[in-house]
Amino acid sequence: MTILSWPDNEADFRRAIRQWIEDNCPLSMRGPNRGLEDICWGGRRWTFASDDQRLWLERAAAAGLTVPGWPCEYGGAGLTPWQQRIFDEEMTALEARSPLESFGIWMLGPALLKFGTEEQKRIHLPPIARGEIRWCQGYSEPEAGSDLASLKTRAEDHGDHFIVNGQKIWTSYADEADWIFFLARTDPSAPKHRGISFLLADMDSAGISTRPIRLISGKSPFCETFFDNVRVPKENLVGAVNDGWTVAKYLLAHEREMIGGGARGLQDSLPLHRVVQEFVRPGHDPFADADLRQRIARAEIDALALAQTVDRYLEMAQGGEGVGDKSSVIKYCAAEQNKRRQSLILEAAGIDGLAWDTTRADGSSLARNWLRARANSIEGGTAEIMLGIIAQRLLDLPRG
């Protein structure tokens, strides 16, 4: 990779990073995502939608800007929080799409940076930053969703390795992932929040299989994942044996921040009124309806308020105060906002929004997006769980 030197002055940095984006982001990689084909996930199985998509990833990865806040030695650009904020602002201003989306970036990466050994960091982080390895998360089980600590997947100690047996569910993109990070019980006699370990496994390991889950939208990123006597080397243990819940909680906070808007590729970076204009038929003016116009404006104001809240939390983190349970605020508010956003887009599109299996709709119709947004209130912690955390841990309200 090429380690770039960036100005320390805010105004100079903004000019420099804007110029870098203008020089390196192909014009075809700008504008709102039209569908899944515009999102780059990377990985061993990935097929680029275009040469420009490949080029944009290669240029961003070479500069460390797929993971701008990570240290340079692990594939990042070493940007400070305020530099990352300006980078995001300039990406949005130029309508540049994210060069890479990855659960490795949003969730596993931060966990490895905090809990991983030096060897684990050097083995796993650079391939994530370059988009060479795609990760999935093995947390939920058929009888352990919101009550995750009740998980039953077992990892038995066999000297230099574990033998894993069990099942995970709602494993996003498991059928397309190269590696999985997951939780397994290593001490069945310990209380449920103890005796759990955090492990990494290659999805090509003997004994790992997946089965897609079809949702109401007609498509789904979710899978069931099965472990049948899977051998996992001890060097793939993150943190201490039986202390995986500590790693899991830290990672969950990052997952909720991601669902709450940290991942640019999961939400359009354009303001809602611009997105609406992209999907209405010529000659149709959705803003002629005063009520709809006001609701779109309110949604944009709420989105700006959430963005300011996220910035405030980032400043607190920069000052040494962890985000912690505040991630539940981000996750809950963003999930509700995205559901409302998709409803308004669908309403503004009128009858065109009902397209399902047409050439124009392809696999990313507005109706499918609206249905998919319903899952935002479930994945990463249900809305009820988030409200409970906010009430008890942030507002210090008594239990009901």
C-alpha cells in the first residue's frame, strides 16, 4: 500500500482529501446506489460489476481509505476522528460510493484491534482492508436470539484445536463469505454469560455448511450455518478462553453503530428529496403534495439530527469516553428512520413503487427495499431490546 502524508490543518486536509477523491474515484462510481450491483463486498468469491468498481477499490485500498481510521500497519490510513469525519463529508459531497462494504471492517476489525494478538491483526486485518476476504457473523441461534448468551453451539478442547458442533441462524451472507467469526460455548458448566469463547473459522473448513433463508421480500442475505465436527485451531481464538462475551459485547456495540448509519453503503448518502427524485417517473412531481413534502422535510431534519448525535458520540470517543450503550440510541433511531425513509420513497413513487419482477425493478425494487427495511428493527438487537437498554442504562429508569 501507499502511505500518504496528509496535512494537519483542517482546511488544508479538506482540500487535499477532496482532490484525492476527485482524482481517484471514477465518474461511474458516483451517484446513489441503483441496487446491489453498485455495492462492492469483496472476498475470494467476489465478481466485480465493472472495471471501474475494481479500480476504485484498488485505489482506495492502496491509500488505506477503505479503513481510514485503522493504523497504517494494518492497511488503514491512520486518520484521526476529525479527519475521518471530513473524509466522509467530502465523499458525500462528491457523491462517491463506498469502495468497499464489509462486516470485517464494521465489526471484526475493531474487535481484533482491541482484543486480537499481534499475529491475528497482521494475518486478518490487511486482507479485510484490501477486500480480499469477506467475513460473516455467527451469533444468533434458533433458541438464542435476543437472549444470545443462551447459545448452545459447543467448542470442545482438543489440545491445539477445538472441535465445534452446533447451528447458527440469520447469518448474513454466509453462503458468500470466506471466513466466519462466531461464539461457542467452551465451558457448559459455567453461568450462561461465562464459558463462551470467540472464534474464527475458514468457511471452507470441513464440516461447515450453509442454507439460505428466504424472506417476505422474495430475497434474503440470511442463512442457516451448520457446524459438524469442525476443527478450529487454537490460534483462531480471540481473547481468553471462556471470556468471549467480553469480545462479543464490544463487537455488538460496533454492529449497532453500523446499522445506525456507520456503513455508508447500506443507506443512500444523498438527502431523501434527491433520492425521491431518482425514482419518480418523468412528469410526476411528488412535492406537489404538501403533506408528503413536509414529511420528507421532517425525515431529512431527523436524519441530520442523528448525524449530529453520531458526531457528538465520536467526539466523546476521541476524548477517551467509550460509546458503549449509546450505540443503542444510534441503532434504534436509525432503524426507525430507515423504515420511514423507505415508506416515503415508496409513497412518492406512486404506482411505480409497486414494481416487483420487472426489468426496471430487477432485484432491488422499491417494494423489496421497503420490506427489507422491516428487518432493521430486529437485526443487531430488536427495537424492544434497544429501548430497554436506553431506559435502564442511559436514563436510569426503574424496571417495569
